[in-house]
Amino acid sequence: MRRALRHPSFVAGALLSVALLVAAALSLLWTPWPTDEINMAAKLQGPSAAHWLGTDVLGRDIASLLLAGARSSILVGLIAVGIGLTVGTLLGLWAAARRGWVEEALMRLTDFGFAFPAILLAIMLTAVWGPGMVNAIIAIGLHNIPTFARITRASARQQWARDYVLAARACGKGAWRISVEHVLPNIAAVLIVQATIQFALAILAEAALSYLGLGTQPPQPSWGRMLAEAQSLIFQAPMLAVYPGLAIVLAVLGLNLLGDGLRDLFDPRLARARR
């Protein structure tokens, strides 16, 4: 803990990430104004005591929309990264344990997955089932699977050459039991670091999909849709784009700094190399 508190990237990333979580949790209990309350008489107002950051073109409170947008970003990021982490880790462990044609087939499958970006997957899903948060989560989650599968397989293969794995095999343990009981705990640090990075990318992808109209749909607030709505008013009310853009930047920056700090903390050799 002392080493973590002395690491500037970890501290800055943790503070920004905690602020994001607090904003999302706060929006579940309270927002300055209802996010779906439209007041055309108060549209495009500047910051005031009643509306801390002003109002948008429909008279909605921007501060309330930003708080509720954090909730949407957290929800999409958690579920999408959870899908990628769970499925990708299982595939990577299977590939490292079985080797041979199983490993080759799984790795070629992940290569095929890399050929479909999250936005393209979302467009395909939207064409079939229509736009929405669920389809955005599925698209981002499927896009995360190849990344976690590749990282898990590479890390697990290194562990399979260690002496403790040979000792477990000598005790009669099967490949899958060794993977779960011995290999997975020793590569968990790598997966945690990657999960924080993918979380940041998931927030960015959700904002991009919502900006294109493929992600979170009204009346649920979204930072990406706030940017899309502010596009036509960029010269009349530029702050409408600045606020959600700054929220996205701080959220992604915080998670990236947190991942960078965790990588150094889990691998002290990297921390020494940077000194």
C-alpha cells in the first residue's frame, strides 16, 4: 500500500476512477434535476445557481445528464469487459492447456474476431435487432474476447513451463484442474491490468456508438449522445460539447493511469526500470 501511494500514475488514476464511480452511484440516488424533464423556456441557459453547468437545447440540466451518463458508461463497461474477460480467459486457458490443433483453431478464431471492430459488430447487430444499449454491450463484449484470449494464452503458456505445474502434473492433476487452481491465480494480475485498459476502451466505444445512434437510446442519458446533440450547436453553445467530451477524457485517462499504475505495482521490475 505504501508503494501504491507513492506511485503518481496509480494515485491519479485511482482518484479519477473513484470520482467516476461516485458520480455513477450518486446518479442512482439523486440528480439536481430529473434527466427527462424538458423545459423549453429554459433552454441553452448558462451556468447558474439552479443549473450548475447550464441547460441543453431541450432545457434539460447538463449536470444531471453528465451524472446519469456516467452510470450508462459504467454499466456498459462492466458488462462488456465481464463478457470478454470470462469467455476470453476460458478460451485462452483451454488453448494453453491443450496445445496442438485446439490451440491453433482457437487462435485463428481470435484472429477472425480482430477483423470485426466493435462499431462494425454494432452495425451488424443493429441491422438485425435494432439499436440499443444491450446490442452495444454485446458488440463491445464480443470485441473484447479475442484480446483476453490472446493475453491469457500467452501468459498461461509461460506458467505451464514452471516447476510448480510439473509438480501438479506429477500428483495426477488434470490439465483443466491445473489451469484453474494453479495457472489462473498466477496470471490474474495480468488480466486485472488488461481489464482496466479494456474498461477505458469500452467507455470510449460506448460513447462512439451512442454518438452514431447505435448505443444507449433516449431517454437514458449518454455522453456520446450528448456530443451528437451538441454538434449542430458547436458555435452557438460550445460548452454543450465540452462538458461530455471532458467527462469522456477524464474517465478514459483515469482508467488508463490506473492500469499503468497496477502494471508497475504487480511487476516491480517495470517500476525499477522507470527510475
